[in-house]
Amino acid sequence: MKALLSIFLASADASAEKGWLSTQLEQFFDPAWNQQHQFQIWALIALVLMAAGVGLPTPEDIWLMLGGFSTYKQSGDRFLWYAYAGAFALCTTAILLGDIGVWYMGKRWGFGIRNRFKFMQRLLSEKRMRKVQGWFDNYGSWTVFLGRQVAGVRFVTFFTAGTMRMPLPKFLFFDFIGCLVSVPIWLTIGGLAAVYGQPWMEQASGVVSGGFLAAVAAAVVIMVIVIKVRAARRAKADEAVVAGDVPLAEAPKPEPEHHAEERLTPPAGR
């Protein structure tokens, strides 16, 4: 970070002539500058992603885009698949570590922690808790996948998974599946932003974010419809059994009473 500060101070004189913002953008888009400061950049990205998982109020998407941007620049303005695979591995690891922290908090302290810390009342609001509990009731473990895609309820989702004692391997599996969907998207947007510049980055971020959330919402609607249809069919089947519409296995018919009496009454004359 000291190196970044010294670079910033050294460029102050040039900024006065060309404009501060344009000078900083030129540095930011310079592959040599990105290669020189790659350790500081990735350390910052990893730390912020972990902190965002445990409640730091910053969007993960921005830092994932920065990761894609830096990957492209540090590769010499080229798309190298192995460089992006490494970026995916680092970002996903940082995200999962932060999410494990939230899961452990839920398992260790439960919802009683809301009464101990005021900031937890904001993170674990009643509205969010009711929404996530409804998801768990309807979708089960897939709620972790869904929570990974929706920024406003990630903390509540992973915290609730901990309070429900969801096994850590299962939690990590569904969380990782969620990362497989979202992380490559934002890394790719960041790489494209490095190619086409800041105006395109701002426009694409809004469009893709809205489209991505719309796709998630459509998936939720489909899941709800499937669940409702299955529940209705199950209820209809139960009603049919109760009403006798469904044939049950035939029980042996009892013998007529007079036949039973004939066997029990000895013949006359004996």
C-alpha cells in the first residue's frame, strides 16, 4: 500500500497539467503499473472479499470486476485462460472463507447474537430472516446457492445455514456451485472493461446486473411453480386415498356369523 501511495504522490505534478482523473485512469489502464503492483492489488481484493462475506458493506461484484480487469492487464492486455483460472481460484477461496466465517457465527451463537450487538440487528433484520427462512422451507439446501446470487441476503442466508446446523461440506458445495455461476461473469466483465474502457464498464455492469437478477428471479418463479404443482398433486392423492378412490389391498372377508356358529355347535346326538 505504501508503494501505491508513493506512486500517487509522484504523479501529482503531472496530474495538475493533464487533470487528476485522467492521469489516474491512465495509470490504472497501464499494464506495466498493474504488473508492478499485482501483489498489493490481489491482497486487497482477497481481503475485501473475505471481509464482505462477514458483513463489510461493500458489493462483491465491484471487487470481482477489479480482479478481472487486473488479470487482463497483468497478462499484457491478453485473455489468458490460465490467468483467469488462477483469478477464479483466488477470488472463490476468499469468498468461501468469508462465508465459512458467517456459517460458523450462526452455528456458534445463533440468532441470540442480535440482542448482543446492534449492527447484527441490521444484518439480521426480521424481514430478511423471514424471507430466507421461507426459502429454506421451500428449497432446502439450494437456498445457499440462491443466497449467493442475491446481494442483500447473503449474510442472513449463510448465518441461517449455520444455525440450522447444515453440515459444512454440504454448505461449501452449494456455495461453490453459486460461485461457479457468479464469479466468472464478473471476472469476464472486468476483463472486457479493460479492453473497452470505463464508460462501457459502467453501462455493462448495470445491464448485466439487472439481467442476472432477472434470470435468478425467473428461476425462483419456476421453482415455486414446480413446488406448488407437486404439492397440489400430493394433496389430491391424499384426498383420493381418504375418499376411497384409490383401491387398497383387499383384506380377507370375514366369514358369516351363522357359519361360525355351525362350526362351534356340536352336532345333535354326540
